[in-house]
Amino acid sequence: MRDGLDQLLRSWYVYVFQVPRAPEYLLSRLARALISSDASASSHFGPTLPDDAAHGVNLYRANMRRHPRLPGGATTTIPVQLVVALRDRYVRPQLTANLHRFASDLTRVEIDAGHWVPWSHPNEVARFIGCFADAHVT
């Protein structure tokens, strides 16, 4: 129960993203400020970051919608790799502990990183993906 409440508090932004139009506007402005003030961010993200940030809100909205329950739950048998960021302040590693119930062929890899792993550790993420893909060539 305590872990669930802790995760709910850490996920405050998911609920803010449900407000119409405001998150898109704010994220777009923040992204513009980031790429105009930080040369490394500008070269890493590129000019589409403001639009990408605004459109990304829709992923959070879609994930919050009620979906019809599937008999037996939503599961998959295809290979799935889960990259767990051990220092993620928003998605705690404990939240991913039981995901094997939904993916019978689950590979879990951990990385000492925060929330934006592909940005902070792109080489490691690429290596994880490459190794996973190589292991599942049919």
C-alpha cells in the first residue's frame, strides 16, 4: 500500500498532463528555452523538440484512459526487454518488479541512471538493444 501511494505521489505530472492544452503549451515553451540556452541540448535534440514534447503528452493521456479488460489480463509471449533506471525519481524500480506476469519472455536490465536514460546513457541503451536483438534473431 505504501509503495502504491509513494508511486502515486511521484507520478503527479501524469495527472497534470490530463489538463487540456496547458501541458502542451508549457512543455513546448520549456523545450524551446532548453534548446536556445544549452548548445549540447540543441545538438542532441534538434529543432523538433518543442513539438515532440507537446505531442508526447498524448502518450500519457492514452495510458490513463480506461481500456476494456481482457480475459486473463493483457499478456504477451513475444520477447520483451525492460530497461530499469535505478535512480529514476518518477518510475521507481519496485514498480517494475512483477511485470513478468504480463510478459512471459521478459529480460530485465538495470542501469544506474535517472529518468531520461536514452538521453543520459545513449550508448548503454544502444548496447542493451543490440544485445537483446542479437539474442532474439530468428
